[in-house]
Amino acid sequence: MPAPPVLGTLESALYAADLDAAEAFYSGILGLQVIARQAGRHVFFRVGASVLLVFDPSATDHPPQPGAALPVPGHGAHGRGHYCLSVAAEHLDGWRAHLEEAGVTVEADFRWPNGARSIYVRDPAENSVEFAEPGLWG
């Protein structure tokens, strides 16, 4: 039996021990809307039709306690993660200028073999954040 269809990505997660710094970056610099926050555990952001979840890994890497209201299995990652934002080609120069003006170092800015452009920066937790043309995976 074939797998049923998937509609797309609903949410993606990154991990950061300093949630205030993550919020300052994703909301303050990138302009993403905060849609949920629990001190010491998570901050969630609206990204178009999907959501970026940023968790403190020390709060989520263990299984839920018996009787927990939400029995979400333990999860977490340690080390650098990656997240890619889809940006129209005509806005990439504007993003680069905005990031540099905000003091964010651009690690890489290049064109892939298929011609799509990507810009890479790091968030405060050292996660790799990419801004790429939608045609990257064309």
C-alpha cells in the first residue's frame, strides 16, 4: 500500500538554551511573529503557513511525566541545527543589507549550480539560518 499524501511541513524545530536571545533574533531582527512562549521551555514563531519551534533542549529531551497534560515524547538536539527561509529572489539583497545593518554576520552568499541563491547566517545558538530562493529545490 502506498503512503498517503503529505501536504507539506507544518512545523520545524531548532534548539537554543537562551530563549531570550532566540526571540530577539527571530522576532526582533527577522520580524517573525511570536505565537507562543513558555519561559525556560520554548518560543514559537509564525513563518508563513508554518511554524518555527525553538526549544530549550534541557527542557524537552526527557519523556513527559506520567499524567502530563500533553504527552509529547521527549525530543531535543544538541549542537548546530539548520533552518531555511524561502525568500523571493528580488528580496535577497534587501535581506542581506538588513542582516548586516543589524550586526548579523553573513557567512556565505552564493549561487547553487541550478542558479538559485542562498544567504547563510547564524542565530545566537549557532544554528545555521539560510535565506534561499524558492527555486532552490525547483
